[in-house]
Amino acid sequence: MSNLPSWLNRRNAAIAAIATLGASVLAALLLLAYLFLIVRPRLPELDAVIDYKPKIPLRVYTADKVLIGEFGEEHRDFVPVAQMPDMMKKAVLAIEDTRFYEHGGVDWLRVPGSVKANLSGSFRQGGSTISMQVARNFYLTREKVISRKLNEVMLAYKIEDALTKDQILELYMNQIYLGQRTFGFGAAAQTYFDKPLKDLSVAEIAMLAGLPKNPARHNPITNFKRATLRQQVVLRRLLDVGYITEAQYRKARAEKLRISSKGQDFATHAEYVAELARQAAVAEYQEAAYTRGIVVRTTILSADQEAAYQAVRRNVIAYDQRHGYRGPEAFVALPDDEAEREEEIDRALSAQITSDGLVAAVVLSASPRAVRAEMADGTEVTITGDGLKLATAALSAKAKESLRIRPGAVIRVTRAGKKGWAITQVPKVAAAFASIDPATGAYRAMVGGFDYNVQKLNHVTQAWRQPGSAIKPFVYAAAVEKGYGPATLIDDVPLELPGGANGEPWRPQNDDFVFDGPISMRISLAKSKNVPSVRILRAITVPYAHEFLGRFGLDRSKHPANLTMALGTGAVTPAQMASAYAVFANGGYRVQPWLIASIEDADGKVLRAAQRPAQPDDSARVLDPRNAFIMDSMLHEVARTGTGAAAVQRIGRPDIAGKTGTTSDAFDGWFGGYGGGIVAVAWMGYDEPKSLGGREFGSTLALPIWIDYMRSALAGRPIVERPVPEGVVQVNDDWMLEEYANDPAVRTIDIDPAALEGVEPAEPVEGAEPAPLEAPPSPYVN
């Protein structure tokens, strides 16, 4: 105890209090001087918040408004504050800044609690208002030091002076980072719940409102447990401040939330389409395309696109598995230590390309009866029974080391329905598929390859490949233009011409090495006969036919000006072939395939729109409608009784027409055709051309893709019937141009007239239907 008199103690205490007060006042004055003389003049201008332009990514949609692509660093949907759901605003204010509409930028009532919490120096609690958070998000770092906090305070006041409270809240709710590359609550609703913000429940809103404090820790996709705990805090706060009732609180707490499993994936697989749309937008708007909220609307139909994607994947995998297992993708040594082993597995699997449904896994144990493997997420699967069928040889003890499945092997597994899992592999073969509207040329589906992650090359528009027999309809159309018809007889016997290799004669062969003697042009196309096709080309002359190809949009410089042209030794793209077959489908008009319907800004204003007629006009006509009708009847024959007979059989419609194509040594497989108002082309081949197999043809490679797609795309579409155009008559039970009906010169090609002595030409019968042709005794392949 002090020995000083009590009055002296009281005086000393008063002096100390006055000194402390004076020091506090002086410190406050110095702080104010620092804030207004040093900090305030250095504050940035508020252009970024006053004239706020959110970085909204480029988005690509189908014609039926399904999102298929998004490009930009930030996933964001700007929602004006007037359209923000009231409960969303209340939840944010309740948990982040309850007195937002009452304070002037800094909530001084919260400051003492914040100071007390931060006396340790760790700055774990900032007491930041929404205005202060806007200041930090736009202008400052998140570094927790006093100087940054002072700048934040002064910026908050400056922002409050410049903007209304609603404007500040709008900035905050659209700019705040909420995890998963997502900014703003509008985008977060789509990312986490796959629905618009306006459709969220109270429970879902509370989970989103809990994200700003720590979007990584409270991310419901990666940490649902912690996200739920934070959601409960938000719900309790909503109840405490009176924004929800007790009944709403109990209901929200009990609600089982369904977090979107697809995150920012897209419901429709259209990666090649989205990339073409991205290129178009960037070509027009450069880097600004990624931040201005540009919207590209394509002509693609989502159901057609998904059908095409699934058809390509299903049939490419089927082809790949017909040709055997190639072995594991890699091998890794598995350490004995569990932690080291998991690290090695993670490293091995992270290096593998992601392919839809074909999951990379590291083998933990293997025998002919069972394979146990671990996937990237730590899940272990056991493959048994039929799931081992593809890799039977690789599970043998006698298998080559490069082929053998053993512990440490990196393999692919896939879901095998209710049967569990199966060993599979990522195909090496490439494929392409495109469908268009024959009247307008608008793309309805486009699949540029088996998997965009595996191969970025868009084979629809960029792959130049030999068309093989798929070129024959255009040569036959040139013959029809010259007066020949489906009933014209060609001698299908061996042909020997000069110009072969090493000075030898050129001897074209039919694919089945069978010669049928005199054969009609209709049957020749249906059976895809090579030798008769060469004879036809020789009869109409190469220059005429070569010029004729250009009518269909084929690049004549890519096709040889010699007789091999009839066998498809030139080069085309699947997009070109779709356009070319459309000429037969639409009655003789050339249409150019197109993809981009419109480009819009973030406000929905159309910046550029495609002006395309619903029907082609006379300026687009490239083929006599009578020729198109006759060729249509011949292409129907191919799909009904010829090399494409599976098309009509499996689709079950009479309006299917098309042509298979197989190149020499089966390097390429094609099918191009149409029906029900859709033109589609399928192709399969290796990027580095090599044989697809001695028993593979267009009918086994491309036609199954085409059929799978068309069965889906034509569902519900009416049958297309084509009337007989004026000027087409029947001669010898088949169609012919009227002006050539009595011309014997077009009745045969390369047939000795003596063989036809005594045969009187039939009289033309106008408007008669051609007699049905008998189906071939066995299926044809080509």
C-alpha cells in the first residue's frame, strides 16, 4: 500500500487520467490527420465501382437455349439488386452486416468486439462491413495489416458517398468470390444447385450466404460437412434477427440438400461446337469476348447433339474393343508405405487424360479371376466375370510385359450397368459426325472426334480424307445429267486400262472380287460396284464429271482428274460431304453448313445475326430437280437393299437414303445420307492413316453411328414423300429423263449391242412407280 495521503493519490490518478485522455486525443488527432492528409489523397478513383462492368464470361448455347460452353477466368452471372431474391439479400445481411442500411460505411458498434478479438495480433476478425468488403475486393489485398485496414475504412466512406446502399449491395453480391471459380450469388446458385437463384429454398440460400467468410473451407462440393455447419449458423442468425419464422427455421434445418454433381460441366456434350463458337467470338471481339458477357447462340439442337455424341462414343468403343486390348497406359512402382503408395497413385492418375466414362485407375492386385484397382478419388473397385472379358489375354501369366495387367498398371475402367465395373481403354481411332438441315444448311449436331480432351482436331471441318465409294453418287448424278438412267446397263466384267504401276495395266477391282456381267446402274450403286462405276465415268468423260463435282461444293482441286476419281481417291471433309448430300435431299439446291445463329451482348442486344432463308432460292440451284429425284430413288435403293440396307431395317422408315464408303485397305469408313428432313454424315479412321481392319467397311464403321443418331433424331418426324417431277418418265421399269427416253445410246455402257439383239426398248410410262427390286441374296459390304 502507498504511504502517500489519499488526496495525493487521487491527484496523481487524476493527472494520469488526464494524461491518458490527452494522449488518446492526441493519438486520435494524429490518426485523423494521417487519414485525411495522407491516406485520403492517395485513395484510388472509384471508376471501377461507379461504372461497374463485371467480368462476365463468354457463353455458348444451343438453339434451344442449353448452355454448352463457357470461356473466361471467372464464372459469373450478374443479377441486378432489384431482381435479387429478398431472402438472399436478408441472408447476406444477417450473417455479414446486419446494420448495413444504418451505418455510414463502418459499423462502429462492431469495432470494440473486433479490436478485442484481434488484440493477439493475429487479426482473425476484421469486423468488415459490406462497404469495406467492396473496397477490399475492388482495390485492396487481403493482407491483414493495420495500414490496409485504414485504407479500407477510408475507401468504404468514399464509396458510401458515391453510391447508394442498394448499389453497394449489388456490387457485393455480384463481385464476391464464392469458390469453384464462381463469383456472385447468381453464378453460385447454378454451380452448387444447378438452378436459378430465384428458385432456391431458404436452406439453399443459407448455404450460399455462408460461403463469403471462407469459400474454400465452406465449399459444399468439396466439404459438405463444414458447409452444412456454416449453413446452420446462417439459419440461426436469420431466426435471431427475425427474417424467418421458427417453422421456416426448422424446415430449412431438416431439408436435405442436393449439391450439383456436375459442378460447371455441361448437360450436353458439344465441346467441338463450343470451340468453334469461341473462335468466332474472339475473331470479332478479341480478348474482350471473355469478359463482356458475350453470348453465342448456335443452330445446334441439344437432343440431336447428345444423340450424336452418344452414337459416336458407343460405336467407336465397339470398334475399338472388336480389335483387342492394347495393354495398360502406364506402369508405376507401388511403395510398401501406405502414404507413399497413395501419393504415387495420385501422381500417376493425375497425369492421365480425362475421358467421359473411361476412368483411370491403378491396379492394386490382379489375377485371371479378379482385378482390384483404385481410382483418383480413392474409391477401390473390383472387376470380375464379364468385366474382365476385354483384357483376358492381358491377365495371363504368359502375356508380354507391355500387355500384362499387374499391380501398378494404369488401366481404364467403366461402369457396366448393374453388373458393376469392366476393364476398357481409350480408343485410338478417330471419328466424326455432322448433321444439317438440308433446307438451310444449319448444323443440328456436330461431333468432331471421339473425345475433345483426347484430340482437339475437329474432324468435321478440318480432316481431309478419301471418301471412297461415298463419292459415287456425284459421279452417277453426272451420268444422269448426260441422259443415263438407273436402268442403264453396264458390263460388270474385268477391265484393263493403261496407267497402272510400274508400266503395268490398271485393273480396277470390285470389293468382293465378283463380276456380275450386265448390271443396271441402280444395282451397281446399291452394290457399290467399282468396275461399273469406272466404266460410267469413262463414258461421261473425266473432265465433265470433275467439273460436275464442284456443283456439290466439293473442292475440285482435291480430286484427281482421272478415272480413280470414281473410286473416291480425292479428299473431302465430313462437313463438305454433308453439304453435298443435302443437294440430293433438298431437290437440287446447294446449301452451305453454318453454325452461329447470333452473337449478343450481356444485355441481350443482338450484335450480329445470321440472315438465312428458310428455303433456298433459285440462285442456289445446282442440280436439275429431275436429276435429284432420280438420284434420290437410287440412294433409297442403297439404304433398302444395298450396302446400307441396315439403315432402313433398323430405323424402320421408307424415306431413308444414303451411301456407304470404304477407301482402299479400309483406311476410312463413311456413310452419308438423309431422311425425314435431316442430312447426316459419319466417318471413322485413324489420324495417321492405316487400315481399320480387313473385315471393316463403311457399313460396319460409320453406318452404325449414323443409324444410332437417326433413330433418335427422326423420332416423331413425319415421313418425307417426294412427288415425281414433270419431265421424268419410266423406261424399262425405271426412271429416266424424258428427253432421253427414246435414245438407245444411253441404254447401255460398254455392252456389245449383239448381246441385246431382239430386245425391244420398253415404251415410257409417265408417272408410273418403278417396280420394286429384289433384295440381294446376301448382305453387301462396302
